[in-house]
Amino acid sequence: MAAADLLSPADVSVIAGLRISPLAGSAVAFAPLGFPRLAPVLERLSPPWVAVGATIGGLPVGLALGQAGDGVARLLSLKVARSLRNRGIGRSLAAEWERTAAKAGATSLRAGFSDKLPQGAALAATLSAAGWTPPRLTQVWTMGEAARMVEAVARWPSVAGRLRDPEGFSFESWRSPDVDDRAAIAALAAEPDHLPLMHPDLRAERIEPACSIAVRRQGVLVGWVLAERTDRVPIDGYRDRPAIDYRSAYLARHLWHTGVLVGAYWHAYARQVAAFGPTSIAMFGTIFPRMMALVRRRFAPISLRVDETFEMTREIALGSP
């Protein structure tokens, strides 16, 4: 598909000389049109990177950059020079990037972006016009003072009841798994909703025992909330505070919708307050729809910051040009 196919006659007349084509080798001239962290990639483009550039009179005016592999191409950056926006160039870049990704073996396209991205709405509009699906919420990540998190859970009637009457559940400090725990972890890791990044063995040496929780039912491990110390607090005025990243939380599938996992977070937050102080920072994220809705409803109002990540997709039809 040529760039002109997606541009109106007025657009074409305004930007006569527009050329959109795949990039290879050195493309450093396009670096100002991408994220700074991706600039080194443009010094010597090679697979799995897929890049398409737009030029007018030989000058770079647009860039689409991503990676392709195992049938999936991920668009990481799409930008058009400010003075030339809203003229269809972004749609043309997206279309050419799709064609180039298809030649690299991709049959599925993905693009993710944060609600903090200044041009997020413009990106979503551009990809929608190029045939991508509407943005879908895929992750909610929040941070706040630990004492306020404790209070937010304690005031939640259904969870507060669970804390008073645990019905055979216990919330214990995390310890190195014994043989029985290993068997339980293997069973939980085999559940379809469990993801590899949730596994307790991942970065096990970095687990902070002061506020990591093992959830047990009648002594059997059924879930966990695992914490790590972190110094990445992306909020001015809070960077010097102790911070805990709750990097993994999981509960046996049949116990979802019981409030038990939220209760485990309460115990973790309470122990964080005791160990690191009431104004220490608690951070956690979730990708599960019900938990994302919960975070938006219960924690967002008392958080210092909430980041939301969205994804757009497009499937490439077999035999597409």
C-alpha cells in the first residue's frame, strides 16, 4: 500500500515529495523521531527490528519502529514531525510498518502504551484509523503510602470480615519453601492463569521477608504476596523514602472472588508499616480485569500515582500485500 493511498488530495498537495519506506542499516537521522532509549537501535538496524521512515525532500519527518519475531510484531514507537501531523502520515507509516512486519513473518501486531504518554490519544486515533482494535486496558499499576493502603483495605466491609474470621486461612511470613510447599507451588504454577513472572523462584534472593506473605489454608500453601525493596519511585518528593514493590501475587484459582488475596495484601502492608514506617511507599500492579477494576475503585483515590497501560492489536490476513 502506497502512502498516497491513505492521503486525501489536499494532503498530497501539501506534502508533495513524501516518501515512506523500510529502513535498514544506519538510520540515525531518524533518532529525534523516536524515544531516546531506542536511539542506539537506529545506529545499525537489523532483525528483529522493523523500522519504516517517512521523508520529504530527503529529510526525516516520521518513524515507525518495533520488533518482529515468532509471528508477532510489536510497534514500540510511531511519531510524525509536529508541523506535519494530522495529514495522514501516521496512518501511512502504520500501514507500511504492517506490510514490512508481514514480510518479516508477523501475522499479529501489538502496540502498548501508558496513559502517561503525552501523545497516547493521538497514537490510539492513528492506529484506529489504520484498522487496529480499540485500546484495551491490560495493566493497572499503583503506588501510595503504606499506612493509607492499610486503611483502605481495613475499611472495606467484606475484606474486613475476612480478616476477623479467616475460616482456616492464615497469613504468615514468607519462608523458603519446604517439600510440601514445593508441591503446592508446582500445582499453582500449572494453573492456566498463573504466569511465569509470578513464580516464587523468580528473583527469590531479592524477596523482602519483612512484608512478604504466604497464604495458607489449613496449613497448605494456596497463594502468596511477594515483595522486593526498590529505589525506583517515579514521583518527585518521594524518591528518598523506603519503597516496596509487590512484584508477585497469586491465589489458587478456586479461591478467587473470596477477598483472601486482598486480605493478604493488608497483612503485607501492615508489616511494611511496622518495618519501614507509615509513609514508606507501597507499589503493585495487576493484569487481571477484576483486580484492575478493584484498584481503580478502591486504591486509585488514595494513591499518589496510578499508571494504566493499554494495548491495541491488529491481525494480518494471510495473503495480504
